[in-house]
Amino acid sequence: MTLKKKHYTDSIYYDIELTARIMKLLGAQLFDVMNMGMSPEEHAALDTIHCHPEICQRDLAKLILKDRANTGRILNSLEAKKLISRTIDVKNNRLIKKMTITDEGNKKLEETNYKIKEYLQKVSCKFSNEEIDNLQESLRIFRKSLEELLEMNI
């Protein structure tokens, strides 16, 4: 009896990576087709700012997994669209910019989240709420174990 050699493409790492890439492509396609007026990356930043009022750019970059330069470009775009405002503050004797979502940003976020939720229900309806909860919990545990190995220099 010969044991079949497992390849990277047979691993959980590959399955998660492939799923994430497909989700990213789906998101880009969805934002384009539905003419959302922002990119998926801008939406992620806007939603994160909404959940963490007055967050600084460095902390935002860590949460959305972008470097500070890309985060800066995203923030410039959101500010130009009047969806966020930035203010200068001092933290540990350093000047930092804090972001807050504007009323217009809140309105845009609510509208975008509604459209996304409606669309993604087509996918999630194939699973029970319990299956989705279990998958999310398993992914959180897996992600935490990966984060222990990761050195993030943002």
C-alpha cells in the first residue's frame, strides 16, 4: 500500500488562500457591477473607522492589513469623497492623524453594507447559521495561531 504524498494544494493553507482570493475577486466584481462609488479596500477602511472612531493611520493599517503608504492613499481617497475627516492629535509626544467618519460616510457605509449583505446572502444561505458560526470560530482560532508566528512591521 502506497501513501499518497500530500502537496501544498491539498492543505488547509491553500484552501483558505484560494477562498480569500476568490472572495477578493468577487468583492471587486460586486463593487464594480453595483457601482458602489468606492473600492472594497476603501469600504474595509471606512467600516473599520466606523467601528473604531478616532483611530490613527498606523492602527488602521494593522487592522486592514495594508502598509501605511497604501493606507494613506485609501484615506486620501475617502477624504476627497468627504466620507472621513482627519484631525491632528498628539500621542506619546508625536503628531498623529486621527480619522472619524462623516455623516456622509455613515450614510454611504450603511447603503453599501445593505447591498453587500443582500448579495452575500445568496452564498451564505447554503449553510446553516450554526455551520457559519462554527466556521468563523474555527477560522478565528486558526488565524490566532498564525498571528503568533507572524512578525508584522506596519
